[in-house]
Amino acid sequence: MNLAAVMDAVSTRLDTIANLRCFAYPPAKLTPPAAVVSYPETYTFDETYGRGSDRMTLPIVLVVGRVSDRSARDELGAYCNGTGARSVKAVLQSGTYTAFDSLRVVSIDFDVVSIAGVDYLAALFDLDIFGPGS
Amino acid sequence: MAFVHGKNTYISLNAVDLSAFTNTSEFERGADSHDVTTYGKNDHVFSGGLGNNRATMGGVYDNGAAGPRDTIEPLVGTVVTLVRRPEGTGSGLPQDSVSVLVEKYVESSPVADMVTWSCEMQCSDAVTSTNQ
């Protein structure tokens, strides 16, 4: 797998969600709602013999409104739902990719991230991506 | 002498290279044992018999035409050639070649992981061990 191509492919697919700004790498600044494809937490080589396949855990950070806003909770919920037009899991897993073989949205952690001094509600998605080793 | 990593291991069945879909394989060399203990002995005495060898392999499922399903499933119950190179492909590296009866092909689908496969084979006749 080519890391840059994988991150681009995931970002491109995420960009099909209406009104969500998507970045294929961590940007210098962003305006919520936005999704950032970050660098892999783990990149495991040699899942099969002869450089047959590799695997990575790729995080996506999705930031919505201020943490104290009820509307932020509702908006984040739409991205975190298992189904629906704004469901990150549904949208990513229904995509067709050439940069890798398989993608699964495994889990979500919730956190608060500070951007320009403002605390925003964020969801941290973990993606399990499996693809060719060479 | 040096320890050898398993990542370069090569394995093919019926001349189809399955290495890219395989992440585990075993080649077991064994022999029958015959009890030839006679009166007066305080311990069993054994004599070696015929060779009896087995092989297994498994890995990650792939839906391509040369993947494990399309390759192995039609071979269950037939005798074909297994080639295994534990140190990979290269001049002077060891290779075992043997006819095997493909006894079992198994697919497993865990809900939270990739589909995997495994294959069990009974060796038929002598193993040819050579250097490539």
C-alpha cells in the first residue's frame, strides 16, 4: 500500500458527506465541522508471506461544534451512527477503493480538542485497513 | 549460520504460488514406529517404519482467481504437488517438494476481522528435499 494514496482515498470518500470539510493530512488550521485523516497509529508489514499484504490502523479525527452545545452532540451523533447519509462508518465501508483491499471502521473514541483556544467536541475513528504489501 | 525469518517463505500447491495469501505453514516429517519388544526386556524397544508426513498452511482469504479458494477448493480429495521453500526463493536455499492428498480446506469468518483460510494435506510418497 502507498500511505499517501490510502489517506487520499479515505479523505476523498469522506468528502462525499455533505457539508463536511475533509483533509487528507493534518492541516495547519480548520473550521468545524471537519474531518482529518491522520497518520497511522500502527502500520504492520508482512501480514502474509513474500510481501503479500500489509495492514494499518488509520485514525480519523472528526471535529464538530463547541463541546457545550447541544447541537454539537446531535451533529456528532449523525456522523457516529452506524447508518445514514452522514454515517462515517456507512459511507467509508460502502466505498470502492483501489489503494487497498479492505476497510472497516472499528471503533470511535470521544474527546475534546482545543482549536484556537476553543474546545470542540471530537470523535476519533479507528480504521482497520488491509491491502497489498507491494 | 543464522536465524531465518518466516516472512520470505514460499509455498505453492499444484503449481499455484499461494505465498501472498499465506501467513502460516507447517511441514511435518514423521515415521511409523513398530514395537519390537521381546521377552526379558524391561523397556519397550521400537523400530522405525514407513515415513508419514503431513503439511498445513493458512492465511488471509482473497477472492482473486489465483486466491486460496479458487485454487484449493477444487483440489480437495486429489493428489497434487506441494512445494515449500522455508527460507524463500533463491539459489542454494532449501526446498521440499512432495505429492500431497488435499484433505481439508477450511474458511473462517470472524465478525471483526478478515476472512481466513486453512488447508490440511497428507503427504503421499517420498519428499524430495533439494537446494534450489
